[in-house]
Amino acid sequence: MPSPRLQHSKPPRRLSRAQKHSSGSSNTSTANRSTHNELEKNRRAHLRLCLERLKVLIPLGPDCTRHTTLGLLNKAKAHIKKLEEAERKSQHQLENLEREQRFLKWRLEQLQGPQEME
């Protein structure tokens, strides 16, 4: 008599998605699928709209009229980095000018000396 460990049994068969859903109400699964399709359609439309808005905001150059999503996002990223660097330089220049202004005001006060009141 063979030991139970040595007996080969088939593993339980897994049901496919279609088989899992076919046991339920087909009307419910059809409604769920339709709802999902509609939501996905709206998501793609929203994404397209956002990409169109992005195209207006970044300089694309005359190289081509159509842009892939990845290409558009890469150009947007590069443009943002460029703007951040320009902002950093402007902030540094502003700090230098404010420092110079304070020094010049101080120097003017030194040159004018104490003023007598009339």
C-alpha cells in the first residue's frame, strides 16, 4: 500500500477571470465592465486635455508638430529645471543688489555727516 505522501494528485485547477465572473450575474458584470470602460475613457480624455495644456506652457521648438507623451514630459522637465536655475540666479542677484543698496545708504549717511536742525 503506497504511502499518502507518494501519491501524486493534481493541484486544484485555477479559474480564469472569465470563469470566475461567469458564475455571477452576467448583467452585473456587463454593467461593471461598461462603467469601467466609461471611467477609463474619461481618464484618457482628461490626460489628453492636460497634455494639450502643457504643450501651451512649454517651448517646444519648430522640430516637429507631434510630440509623444514621454517627449513632452521630458521637455517640460527640462524647461522647469531651466526656470528654477533662472529663479536661483535672479534671487542671488537680488540679494547682492540689496546688500549694495544698504552699503550705499550707509556710505551716504557717513558722507553727509550729522546734520544740524534749523
